[in-house]
Amino acid sequence: KDHTVRFGFQVFVERTISKTDSTVFGTNGVDDDGNPTFDSTPVKVYDGSGKTGTVYGLYAQDEWTPLRNLTVNYGLRFDGVSEYTSEKQVSPRLNVVWKPWRGATLHAGYSRYFTPPPFEVVSSSALYKFANTSSAAEVMQNSTVKAERDHYFDAGIQQQILPGWRVSFDAYYKLANNLIDEGQFGAPIVLSGFNYRKGQVNGYEVSTSYDKGPLSLYGNFSWSRAIGKDITSAQFNFGQDDLNYIQHRWIHLDHDQRWTASAGAAYSFFHKSWHPLRVSATMVYGSGLRADGDVPNGAVVPEYATFNFAAVQTFKNLFGHSFLGNTQIRLDVTNLFDRAYLLRDGSGIGVGAPQYGLRRTILTGISQSF
């Protein structure tokens, strides 16, 4: 039977340099709430560091077709990281694709994953430079962020109902050790990584699409849950009460959104002529990300829905020269009805500032192929 063997390797060498110059107040210059007093004097705190790290890996995979309608992919990966943490892992994977009857495709698989942590971290030496100042952390613990190690399971089916019309269902489950999350801590939009000792992510997706002639339609609907327990690195970013609560209890991750949906339609006018015009409209819905409630990340921000519009006018060989191809003029409008909506309210584990969705945005462009 047919075998297709693939293999490869990768090596990344990267260097990160961090320089900060902060203005803070000494603890004798602030009141009990941390606000500067009338006679307080600001002081400068400078910190700088640099480090070079390496991420490397290699893989081997065999695509085997034991039967005409059955394909099996199996292989191994070896990954390693040598940065602030030095770790490595051998990861097996197996995936089966079966076409049991006409128009149907079933798939199921298992993969072991190794995800290196982000290279941008705050060192303990930098943390202690802010001790006894107005910017001192409540918790002075700063364990090293570790690589995430996952068991990932996935299964699903796709069925063609009619010519051009497909429906699919997919389910997935991830069981993580040292689950990596990234949070925004402070006013700058700079993400910093940390680990949950345990993590679980699972969900379901249903989608449908129709594409025939000048008409295209699609719709997607998904449910998901992402939870974590026990923060084990970069603890200085959190309050002691939150750390104590999370240590023995599961909480929702800040990016956990229970329901998500999208839909769209497109139609090409004059699609058989030299000047086809394709018009499309799309919709995106979200039930809302997490916010602090009675427990960390126990509440949800309001749901939202946005609508977008696009038009692409194509002219085939507009200038009549053989070396010139198609000319396209396009218009894109995102958030068509200019609805203001909240993505995050600034509360919750890993969230340091409110964030809003993009307001109405109009983009135009022209392209010429050769």
C-alpha cells in the first residue's frame, strides 16, 4: 500500500532585550491606598536585561493508505527550548481519515503537544528593584514560566448533502499541564505569560457552506469551555487572595467565550462577463469574554454582534495589453452599523485594562495583476 514519508527540522535563535525607566514613589510618600501624599518625592528606577535563547525541533511522519478510502497519519516530534527554561519532549501523534460512503469524510486523531513559553518575561531581579515603592507587587514570588504539555483529541465528520452544500461537525478536547496563558498587566498593551498547573479546553463546532455558481453562503456555530487551576509562575502579577482561591479551584480563563457564531453570504453579479462584481456581507456574534464576579473570572461581559460589508469590482484585461492581468477595486466596511461593544472590562485574571471592539472602519484599495 502507499506510504508517503515526511521529515524535517527547525531551529530558531532569538534574542530579547528589555529596558525600562520608571518613576515611582517610596512607601513613605504614599498613603494607605497607595496614592502619593502632598510632600512625596518621585524616584527613578531603571532596569535593563538581555538574553539569547533557542527553540528547536524535528519530526518524522508517515502517511499510509492501507485502503482506497482510508488514510492513516502517524509520527513523532522532538521539541526543545533553552531560554529562561530548558525543557524537551518527544510527542507522538496519530490521525485517521475515513471516507465510508459517497460525500462523507470522518476523522479522528490524537496528538501530544509541546509549546515553549513566551520569551518576554519579567525577571526576579527587576521585581525586587520595585520593593518598598508605590509599584511594589503584593506577591513577590516569580517562578519561571514553563513549557506547556498537552494531550489533544479531535474527531469529526463532514457530509456533502447536495452538490455545493456541505455540513460538518467537530469536537475537541485538550488536557494541559502547565497551561500557558498571557495577560495584560498594567496600562501598556504588553502581554506577559504565566502558567496554570492544570488546564482543560473542550468544545464543539458545527458549520455549513454552500458554493455554487455566483452564490456562496456559510454559517458556523461553536460552544467552548476553557478552565485552569493553580497559577504556578509569574505569581507577582496577581493578588494573594486570587492565588489562594485558584490554587484548589477551577476558574474560567479570561479568553473563555461560551458561544461564538458567524455567517456570511456573497453573490457575483455579471460573473460571466469581463466586469464581475462580487458583493458580500458577514456577521460575527460572541456571547462575551470573562470578567471578575463573586469569584475570579466568574462574570461575563455583554454579548455583541457586528456586521460587515464588502464589494469587489473586477475588470478583466481592462487596458487591453497582453502583459496586464485583471484590475480590482474593492471596498470593505467593518462594523457597518458602528456599534460600540466591550471586549474586556479591565477586570479578571490576566486582564489589566478595558478593551473595545473596532468601530466602523472603511477601507478601499486597488490592485493590478501582471
